[in-house]
Amino acid sequence: MIVDGTLGGGGHSEALLEAGASVLGVDRDPRALAAARERLARFGPRFTAVQGEFGAVAHLIDAPVDGLLLDLGVSSPQFDEPSRGFSFQADGPLDMRMSDEGQTAAELIASLEESELAQVIFEYGEERFSRQIARALKFAQPQTTKEAVKAIEAAVPRRAWPDKIHVATRTFQALRIKVNEELGQLDDALTAIPQVLKPGGVAAIISFHSLEDRKVKQAFKALCGDVPDDLPRGLPMIPVKVEAQFTALTKKPIVASDEEVSANPRARSAKLRAIKKVEGVK
């Protein structure tokens, strides 16, 4: 049994099923679940789909499994539907929720103090104009994606707009991450990996930005018994290498080939890391 913790459109699950695996697909988005169930119905009882958050994977299974796959971030169907509010490419309500529960992005902007909103944009979007953007968003109180983009564009000096990405990219990322508590979900899933997998089981995670990838990299290094990269310098201590529970299957992250990026431009920032649980480890 393999758990696809971010079922989305069902593409990864379909590939796993075609290879002969049984798959439990997990997604918090009821629309994604309905579409995936229809797409994968031909596999019968080898495919099961449940609504839930991937951070709660340990509570969604009855026994350890052979594999865990996470493809982080927004799925293409979510991104391509203007009514979901994830993209600034088309106008739609400023929603960004992966489920139908909780605050929308518009409600988040309204509820946070300006300083809190600036911190969200800086921390989750790594946006250096976070204070100016937060001020503009609080003033504009946008209800649609286009209104949010207009406020962001007005807040950032034209000469400082990035060359390779839209000026609103980092802010939209930050709002989406906060609305869906994505990094907290990732922390919970990483913590659960040892109890979720059988000996010999594999965890594979695809990340799309540095905040996610940094968490995955450090968690995987720790599980493999390696000394973390982020120990404070100058401490009067010698790091002790712990007994490895896992072995690394990817010394460096696997990235998309030029051909894949050409066919799927959204893959350009994807990084795949994988580890395998050591046989005999409970």
C-alpha cells in the first residue's frame, strides 16, 4: 500500500496503480477527491480516496505502509480554476483555500494587523517589500485576485519588480501558505514518517520552493543520521551522529529535465527527495 498524501488530479496515483500498487489517496479538497475517484475508478478496490490533511497521515491508516508520496503546493486543477483564487493570471475571488473551510485570503488580510500581515508576507514569501505590500493590502482590502495584484503592484517600485517572476508571486505564495497552514502540515507529516512506513518503506516528497525544500532536506538528513546543516556556529560542543533510521535515495534533489520543463513549465522549480526506512527498524 502506498499513500498519495496530495492526491490532487490523481496523476501520481494513476502511475502507481498502473505499476501494480494499491493506493490510498488523501486530499482535503472535495473537488479533487471527486475528480480522482472518477478518473481512477477502473482500478477498483486497489484505489481508495479519503478526505483529510496529509499532515494527519498517521491517523488515516490502520497499519504502516510501503510508501508515502507528497507533491506539495497547489495542484494544477486548483491553480487553473479562477474561482479558487490561487492565481493572479485571471480574476476571481481572493479565496485560496484548498478545502471549503477556514478563512479565505481576503478574510485573512482583513483579520491580521498590518505588522502581522507583513510578517506573513516576509516569512512565507521571502518578500523584501513585505511592509509596503501589507500596508497597501490593508488599505485596499481586496476581495478579488486582480484587486490584490493592483495593490501589490502599486506598493513595489517599478524598478524593483523581479525579472523572472511576477511581482505578486511571492505575496500570493505567502497568503496561500498561511491560509492553508501548509508548512505546519509538512512539519506534522515529516514527524510522522517513521511510524507511517514499514521497514523498507519509501518516503518521496516533491517541493516547489525553498521553505518547503529546506524543511524536507533537514528532516531527511536527521532521519538518515546526518548532522543538521543549521547548527549554530561557535557552540562548545561536538555534534553526535545518531543511529540512522533511514538511508537516502537521493543524495541531491532530482529536478525536472529540460524536456519536462518544456512540456510542463510548472515543473521548473520542483525538487524530489526520497529516503528509505532501514530494514529491521520498527
